[in-house]
Amino acid sequence: AEYEQVPASINPSVIQNIEEGIVKIKCGAIIFATGSYERPAGHIAMSGNRVSGIITAGSAQKFLNIHGYLVGKRVVIVGSGDIGLIMARRLTLEGAKVLAVIEIMPYSNGLNRNITQCLNDFNIPLYLSTTVKEVIGRNRVEKVIVSKVDENKQLIPGTEMEFNCDTLLLSIGLLPQVSLLKEAGAEIYKGRTVIDENLQSSIPGFFVCGNSLHIHDIVDLVSKEGTTAGMNAVRYLRGELKKDKTINIVNGKNIGYILPNHINKIDQEVTVKFRVSKPMRNASIVIKASNKEIKRTKTIVLLPSVMQEVTFANESINEEIIVEVEE
């Protein structure tokens, strides 16, 4: 089967579905909303036996929510992001004993309300600057040994703790699914698609949104971004996305990552989103261009777990824009 849509600048694209099998589609724009995937156990330096009972949070959610299976009775959770925190509460409510949540960073990556509602309300301890040193077991997890780490994330001898458990649940983060875009030739930087202010990748007509672009804090923002991508795809088909001059936006100090990576219009306001690389208090968000400060915003608290936004006018900017946070 072959469908046509005019104008057909991306020609053809191949899709597959259950009803029609492999289908070639001629289209003028493509929106990538492929989501994300979990970091597996191989992403952390975890020694010991590879036995039954080591499971990712997403798999645990599937077993529990869809199949009705409790993945374990005594659980240690690695990772204090929102998913790990919520799973601590969920497993407790289903009858499991969550012995601890451990986090390698010196701060939690989850929202404060989830720390309160999912851990504190159920007396579940959170150990920061802590990681798994060893997993012990024959057929299934029998014991997990954890250890404190220093500022270089190296194990500190003499700080080990042992937990007798049957399950090690890994909630160690999500990664944007960019494989299709990478195969198509789109520019990828540090695991994320390089985009402009219209959510358009380096390939004209390829738009990216949701967790396939970056990991969002809440699903409401994913939905909002998907709507924006759809509207911009229509504008692209109508020839309304004009380029004046490409201006790069780069990370300054204390910035983990930033979006968009460049802008094309120089006669409109620009909103940039970013995450800080560490928790900060009483800091200033600073926008610079041409070695000149163009905006400074005071903040009370900045957390890596919360996406920040700042808007500025760019009608007089013609050189690289730097976004940084000053303590």
C-alpha cells in the first residue's frame, strides 16, 4: 500500500503495523514521539552474581500493574528518581517490605513531594551517596551489599551495609530513544537530538517531542510538547518556518543540558529549557551573547530533578548564546 500527501518532501517513509504489514508512506513531515527506554543493569558498575530477582522498575510495573504479580517480598531499590520513589510506595502498599532506597548522587533526583509521600510517610530510608557494591545469591538474590561513595563516586571502605532481600529493583534513569533518528542522519549530541526552537531536528521536516527528545518531569509537559510539535509540523508544510540565521545556544557553567540547541529567527522571544548539574540555592540564571549579559534572573532553589525555563528577547543577537547559572 502507498499513501500520498502533498507536499511530499520526505519520500518515502517505511512503517509497519499489525493490520497492514510493511507500508510505504509519502509525507511532508514526520513527528518522532518514540519515547524512552530504561538503563539496564549494565549501566552501573555492579559486581556479584547475575541471579533472578534483579529487575528494572519498568518491568516491575508491568508485572504488577498488568499481570498482577508481586516481583518480590523484600526489596532494595537503586535510584531515587520519581519512578523509583513511586515504586517504593506501590510495592509497600502491595505487601512487600522495601528495605531501602539508595542513590549514588548526594541528592535525590525525585520531586520533594514524592520523597515525602512515598518514603517518609512509609518510613522507608533513603541513603544518599550510596551504591551497590555486591549482589550475593545462587538462584535468586539473597543479599545486597551497599557502600558509601566519595565525591568521585569511588567506594569508601568500611561504610558497607548488608540487606537480606530477594529483589534488587533498578530505577537508574531513562534514555531518549533516538536510534531511528540516528539512522536517518539527524544530529545527535550526548544521546539527545539536536533541535531548533520549533522542535525540528537537523533534518528538515523531522520533528521530535516527548521523552524521545529529553526526559520530562510530568506527563502534562509531554502532551503539551506533542501539541507544539504537531502545530510546527503543519507550519513547516505551509512553508511558514523561515530561517533568518542559525544561532547556537550552548551550556555554560552548572548546566546539565539545554534545549533548543540553536534558533533560526532573530525577531522573536526565545524560551530555553535546561537542567542544572547540581542542587543550588540563591543562584542567578544568566544569558550571555557577544560577551555581553542580556538577562539575569535570581532564583531561590534550583534542582536537577526540575526542568527550568527562561525567556528572553533576541532581536539584537547575532552570535552564540550562552546560558549559565552563577552561585
